[in-house]
Amino acid sequence: MSLKNKKWIILVVLLVVVISVVVKIKSSKNKHDLKDSANTESNVVLINKSEVYTVANKSIENTLNITGDLSAKEQTIISSEVDAKVLNVLVSEGQSVKKGTVLALLDTADLAQAVMQQEAQLSAAQSQLVLNKQKMTTQEQLLKEGFVSQIAYDELVANYKSALQNYNSQMALLKRSQQQLSNTKITAPFDGVVYQSIIDAGQFVQKNTKLFAIANLSELQIKAPVPSDQISAVTVGESVVFSVENSDKKINAHVARINPVSEPGTRSYLVYIDVDNTNINLRPGQFVQGDIILERLHNKNVVDCDAIFSKNGFNYVMLINNNVINKKDVQIELKNNTTDECAINQVESGNQLVSNSVLTIKDGDKISLMSY
């Protein structure tokens, strides 16, 4: 082999060695880079976007949920005060009436005659009273002059007192008869709607027979039971927002009264809520769902209460700041138990907070929000 050929062989071998070394170095570097990349990705916590809440600036209320039924605040049953025949019924069920409107007329014949007889008896009693008074006055002067005995005079005084008592008795009986006569005209005691009419013309009714049922629909009320462990939070005058069945319209009302005695067997207390129904849009008997507003705050930073962590009596949140978790202590200023929202301090509107269901994160963790 010539010297020239030996040089070429040595050159090729050196080239192969160099290429092998370069390949090994690159391979080692790639493995190292992949390892570093894997370590970097393992330090990033993946969080579902559904587990993140955004703080909003708005009003918040602490409310107490209630249910109940609407009823007329003013309603009554009208019954007969006398035994009489029904001459005429002047209203129908569902008809609106004003106070004093005549609803029905009863037969007055027997009662009118009773009034006339009583007037005659009162007139006779009055005449007897006048006569006895004249006798007593005359005999009083004669007694002073000694022409009449004391016994005779005392007898006249007794007669006068008896006549006066009889007169007063006859006067009371006359007033009673006149009242019974006036009771044959059945009238509405207040403005309202006749929701029951139980009589017909020609029917004979006895005293205390139910004739009509009337209700004032312009002012309704809700009787809502409140559990004993919550009644202390309710006060008279507090606002109420409610809706009736099959309607999403919100209606305002207020607490008017609170029964201080609990309902037997339930240990709940009835709260009476007044409802203005001037436009007659509501009806007694409708089912009601609503909230008593116990407290209201405005312009507060509000978030779902699930964004708040609690430990050893302290509250904190996990705030996302440039994809890094920052633990921040907070205080709950007000909680809405119905919507499960909380007003908290130390955060700002627009801040994003991680749900307390994510237990694997800690202060300083890097995160990546995912949708999955």
C-alpha cells in the first residue's frame, strides 16, 4: 500500500470518530433538554376553568327564604241577625261592592209590627211615668205642710221609681226592635268583593245563618312560618321580595307583625307580611315563595362562597396573579344563604379565585387554566 493511500485511510477513520463524538454529544444534550422540559411542566398545576370564580362589584343581601299563601287581610262572614224571609238578593259572587252597599233585603213585616207595638208600650210607660212624677211632686209639698203622712209619700216615690224603670226597659226594647228591623237590610261592612253568596230569594233564614262572605282584595297578607332558630333575625318593617306560582315577577312587601308565640308542634313562628294589592293583580290562595331581606350592602366585592377556604377559624382565598397562585387572607362581610354568595375584603373586582374544591394547590404554584 502506498503512503498516499494510508493517509486517506487515517483521515477517514478520524472523520468517523469525530462524527460519532458529535452525535453522542447532541444526543446527550437532547436528553438533558427533554428532562428539563419535563421537570418544568411537572411544576405547573392544571386547573379547570369551571373551578375558577371571578369577583364582581355589586350589592349583596342576607336573606331568609319563606313560603306561604296569600290571604285577604280584611275579610268577614256576614250572617243574619234576625229570623226572616229573604225578599231579594242584590249581588252575585265575584261582584265588587263599596262599604254600605245593600247586599240583600229581608222581610220586614213582622219586625215592623213589633216596632209599632213596642212604641205603643213605650208611650204608655211614658204617660204613667209623667203621672207618677206629678203625684210625687204634689204630695211632696203636702208632706211639708203636714197634710200627708210620710208612708203615703214614700209609696208615691216607690211608684215613680217603678214607672221610671219600666219606661227605661220599654225604651231598650224599642231600640232592640228598631235594630232588628234595620238588620233586615244586609249591607257591606267595607269595600271589597263578594266571594260567597249562600242565600236565594224566598228562602227563610234564621239568626246566625251565613249569608255572604266578603273580602277586601286591595290589601293582602302572607302568613309565613319561620323556624325558631331564625326568628330572632327577623324584625318588623324589614323588606320582603316574593313571587307567586307560575310567575317570575318580583313583588315587594314588608313584615308587618310577628307572632311572639310559636305554633304548636312545629316550633315555628308566624310572620305576617303586608302586600299592597291596589291594582288587584294578586289573588288570595296563591302560593308564595320569597325572601325576607335581613341585611343589604351596596358596592361590595362579591364572589361565590365556594371560592373561600377556611382553616382554624381563618378565611383565605387562592388568587390567580399572572398564572401564579397567591394566598390571601380575607374576611366575610356578608353571606347570602340563598344564593351562596359572599362579600369579602382584600380582593378587587375582576380578581380570579380558585374553588376550595381544588385541594392540591399552594401559595406560589404556577397554574394553567384548561377547559376539559
